[in-house]
Amino acid sequence: MPEVNYIIPCMLPGFNEMLGEALKNRRAYGRMKKEYTGLCMMASPNIKMKRVEHISIVWYVPNKRKDKDNIIASQKFIFDGLEKNGTIKRDSFNNIGTIFLDVKLDRNKPRIEVSIKYD
């Protein structure tokens, strides 16, 4: 089974930031979603996958200020970026197998590491 790894070299907004934009108005959240989905799309691999068997997403954060469940909400941008790039056809139930999410501390180099095993 082939595997591809890539890095998103920055932090993405967490759930609280996403909710804050959505509460301002729909357009504010729409702009945020477009910006960060585009960033994730540019970082994603330019290959076609029939099905993602396993995806691992690890956030390396600069501090422990945000709760882990708040941080991992940004997976939405990552999956939408893969779909928008054409790497995956859809990020639906049938096209994505297991998902592993983790948050670790790295004060010097915040980033998001994505590893995908696919068909």
C-alpha cells in the first residue's frame, strides 16, 4: 500500500476561531474556510487516490494554551484541501478509512504532519 507524507508549515484556526467567524456572519467564516482550505490544498500532494485507507494527522503546537479538541477541528480544512486539490474524490465515509489524530508540543517548529496510506 503506497504512503505519502507532507507538512503544513503553520497552525490552522481551531474550533473557537472558526466558531467566532461563523457567529460574526456566514461570509466571514466562508472567507476563513476558503483561505485555509486553499493553504491546505497547496501543501497537499498532487496525486490521485482512489481511497484513503489510513490518514494520520499530527499537530505540533508551540504551547498548550488551546485544548486538543479545539485544535483538531482544523482537520476540516485538511480534508477539504485534499478534495479540492483532486487528491481524493470526496472526503466521504466510503472514501476515508481510519483516521488518527494527535497533538504534540514543539515550541520551536509548529506544523501539521499528514501521513496517508492509500489505494
